[in-house]
Amino acid sequence: MMPGATTPPDREALAMIGLVLLWVGAVLFLNGLWLGGRIGDREIAVINLFSGTVGFIAAITTAVRNPDDINRVSFGALVLLFAFTYLWVAINRIFSFDGRGLGWFCLFVAITAVAVGIETAIRAATTWGYWLTINWLAWAVLWFFYFLLLVPRRISLSLVAWLTILEGIFTAWLPGYLIIMGHLQPVVA
């Protein structure tokens, strides 16, 4: 189910969800390694540019091809929150910006993710709906931690690195893989 959707996703939507989640998983996993000092600043820009571009294209394609379907437009809008984050990370690394602007954007994403998580929880009627609720709330915490890391700079870098890796694996990489391989099919009751 797309965020806020009340009908099951069709095959095209399901494929798009899997594609986006797989690449979000990749970028979060590698960004966690980068935050942990395992990947260089300039090199991490590559995966952020690629994943941000994949998310951007998926979001725009989904929304523009289906402008009368609010579920598809919602999907596009929410994916853009993440795609833009990754593109901004890449730009910051390429140009050596300090990241405070990105930090404030992360606060905006965190607040939005809390709202989406609550709305998804209210509508949840299946395992997928409950899982999606947990994901949105987990993403809200992670993006709030990014805000704390980049603006007031009052959080452990190691904690944020590990949380990024874990969320990358369990909220995106693994489910994305399972969806695109046909082992997981999100449905609603």
C-alpha cells in the first residue's frame, strides 16, 4: 500500500515501491558506513547522487503519469523527501558545505514522517500497514537524528551511523529486495 492508500498497489506500483526501497536501503547502508568513517566524503557522493536520482525519477514518473490518482501523487511527494535528502548530501560532499541547511530540511522530513506514520497507523489493517507505520516512525527518528547531528550537533556520530545502517537494512534494503523478487506483496484488507 502506498502511504495513505486505501487500495492495494497494482503490479507497476509494487515494482516502483520495491525499486525505491532497494536503493534507499543501499544509500542508507553506505551512508551509515560513511558516518562511521569507512567511506570518504567525496566517494559517498556517488551513491547519494545515484539513489537520489533514482528516487527523483520514480517519484516524478509515478506522480506525472497518474495525476488524478492521489495515492500515486502522494507516493511521489513522499519519495521526493528522501530523494532530495540524498541529492543534498551529495552536493554537500562535493562542495564541502557544512550541512546546516540539510539539517533543517531533515527536521522538516522528520515532522512529515511522524504525520505520515500516524496517518498510516490509523488506516492500518494488515501486516503491511502496521509494518509501514513502524517504518515511517523509524524514518522520523532517523531524520530527526540527522537534524541533531547537523544543526545543534548534539548527538553521537556513532549512534547515528549504526541507526542509519540498521534502518537501511531493515526498513528498506531487505523489504525492497523481497518485493522485487516477488517474495513480499503488500496488500490491504
